[in-house]
Amino acid sequence: MLQKSDPPLPPPEPQFPKKQPKSSDPCKNPLHFLPIYISVHPRTWLLLLIVFLQLLLLLTIRSLPISTPGFLSPTPNPNPNPNPSPNPPPAASCDSGRVFVYDLPSVFNKDLSDDCEGLNPWNSRCDALSNDGFGLPAADLDGIVPENLMPAWFSTDQFTAEIIYHNRMLSHPCRTLDPNSATAFYVPFYGGLAVGKFLWSNYNSEDRDRHCVMLLNWLQEQEFWKRSNGWDHFMMLGRITWDFRRSNDGDWGGSFLHMPGMRNVTRLLIERNPWDEFDIGVPYPTGFHPRTNSDILDWQQYVLNRKRSTRFCFAGATRSGFKDDFRSFLLQQCRDAEGTCRSVDCSGSRCSNTSMATMQLFLDSDFCLQPRGDSFTRRSIFDCMVAGSIPVFFWRRSAYMQYPWHLPVEPESYSVFIDRRDVKNGTSIRAVLEGLGEERVRMMREKIAEYLPKFVYVAPKEGLEGSKDAFDVALEGVLGRFREQRGS
């Protein structure tokens, strides 16, 4: 438990000047001649009185509460800020501290991304890593999203957060080039690319750990690492935590997070281990990268006003290799609810990145079913919410235990939870969702739209003034953690 700082001292008693005795000298009292002036100039006095009454009326009108229409506030809102984002504008100063970005040898980042042809044994990753990690423009969404917002949509890959975070950190106003003035140190290691390259084919554990071992050897020679043993260092790893937690040589993934040098380092991941306090969950990158605050407002308005023809939907593929595959139960319930549920078969690469099929499905549906993916989370959770569809979870670890900084504290305010065991025992998903009144559904969709800026990554590298996106929220949270560790 961090010690609380001492309470501030009370302010000193205000000192007022001593009153001077009133003067009886009429020459020192400017109001002495007022009655005489009024009697001699009655018209001037009348004019002054009219001006005074007008000013009084104006001040009275300005003090009255005036309601202003807003498409995002159809219900009374105690927050007078018309901006739908729950985030206050960022402070101009860097009160939480400054960040030093290590200039790593290129073998740890640039060389990995430049080798985009060799990162995947099946196809090139060059398109996915282009445009600073946003990927190619999402041309297939033409006609699905508003024309004015098409430039804000990309075919973004779910594993490119390392590149996105690195570019944002390099342009952040609280970046410092002087490590002596830094309160946090960012390590721009593309660990996800380094490990992901060796997850398949005939690679061994040594191959998967090679870059990670090299990085820790380099870091442990740095002056500011030695000063804190990594306590004030953080990095983004653009894959799920389990890809870095190999316990035995024959198991899946690398062992980066089990290495002694990583014991004190804060790491941002698209899926965290809820029982490791140094793992911080951040949103998967989606295809929407707003260029301006107007882009955010326009898209919020679009998803809130969208007419939806389907009660619920499911985008995914069955897992034939899994016994009692839960997705098969969901697909069967969707088929049984014909006319109320739609599905998209995501076998192969049909649903990869920001596809036309899944975006159209989510925009047309009130709810989207979100079972676990290959792990407890899936990119589809955020694609669904960006489209204004309400997620239905079956595992609490899919979101509630993953993204506390980026999603509302009250799970029921933006999502529905149905225990997977109840579904297997016959609980009707259709009955549960149709039992939710339209007012409840509207409020949940408004909550998602309100929080939308916090789970997308904006296009400008310097961020957007007046809005905090997923990167801003993550960095603010990390700096807050370090501040608590210092006890200040």
C-alpha cells in the first residue's frame, strides 16, 4: 500500500485593510453633488436609468439556464459539457511527468518491420504494416460508412499496436530528449513481430527468445535501467500475453515475460493476464482512425441514428478441433432465431481486419455475440462496439477483467453477460435479448458511443486536442502508476 501524502496546510487567514473613518468633507465625497446634478439635468438622468435597466435585464437573462439540443444527450445529463467524450481536454502541461523514448538499435524494431515479407510463412505482412501500422485504406467499406469518413478507415491488422504506439510516443508533447528529466522510459521493442515470426514452422524456443534476450542484455547496460531496475520502464507488446509466457521449451510462444529482467517492467498488451499486475490491457487496433474531433462526432451520430434490422448477430467460425465447441452452440441458436439473428462465417480470411461483411453485420445489429477467440479476447469485440453494436459476453475475462482503463466500470451499462454454461443448458439468447426494453438498449448504445474515443487510435501522431484516445488513456494510466510507485 502506497503511503498517502501529507494533507496540504490550510491557507493563511485573509488580511483585510482597516476601514478608514468616513470623511465629512464634501470635496472628498464624489456623490455629494449627485442630487444637484440630477435636478439640473433630468433627461441625462433618465437616459442613464434606461441604460442601467437594460444592463440589469441582460445580466438576468444570461444567468437563466438555457437548454441546448444535442444528438448525444436525448436524456437529462448532469454533465454540462456538450462533447460526448467522457474525457476532459488534455492539460497543456505535463503534470504527470515526461517520457524518454529509447533509441534502440534497429534490430529491435525497424529491421523487424522492414522484413515484412518474412514475418509470416503464408503471406506478406507489408500491407498490414504500411501507413505507420494502420494498413491500406479500407476501400471495400465504400457505400457502408459515410463518404466524408472514408479517409478515416483502414484495413488495420490486429497485431500492429507496437508500431502505432511507437509513432505516437515519438510525437508526444510530453516526450523529453533528456533522460534526467524523465519520469518514465518507453522501450520501443517490436516484441510481437519478433516472437510472431518464429511461432510457426520449424523454429525452436531459442529462435523465439533470441530478440528478447538480446534486448534485455542491452537494457541492463543502460544507466537509467540500472537506477531503477526497470521499475519506471514500459513497453507495448502487440500480441496477447500468452504468446510471451512459455513455461516449457516444447510449449507455445516465447518466454519473454518469464525472464528475470522483465519482472518490474510495465507492459501494454491487447490481452493481459489478470493475475499479473504488470500486464495492462489496451484495446485491439480497429480500422477507424479519426483525423479530427469532427470525425469522432460524425461517427458517433451515425451509429446512434442507424436503423438496425437485426436483434443480434455472430461473426466467427466454428472450432471443429474443440470438444463441445461453444461457437457451434451460438451458431445453432442463431439459426433457430431466423429473422432475428444473422451470422457471417469467418472461416479462412473473410473477416480479417476491417472487412465489409463484418462491418455491415455489426452496423445492422443491436447486439453482437462475443465468445472467446483463440484466447479469452478477440478483436471483434472492438469492431462490434465501434459499429455501435452491444457486445454479449459469455466469459468475464473477455472484457471485464481486461480493459478497466478504457471501458465503463459498470459492465451492465454497455454489455450483456450470459454465462456459457447456461447457454449449453438451454438458455435462449434470443429470449434474454428480446427481454431488454428499447430504452435500456438505447442507453447502452449511448454509453458505447460516449466511450468510443477511448477505444480507437486517432490518425494524427500528436493526438487530438480535446479528446483522449486509447493511446492517451494508456499513457496517462502508466504515468499514474509510476507516480504512485514514487509515493507522490
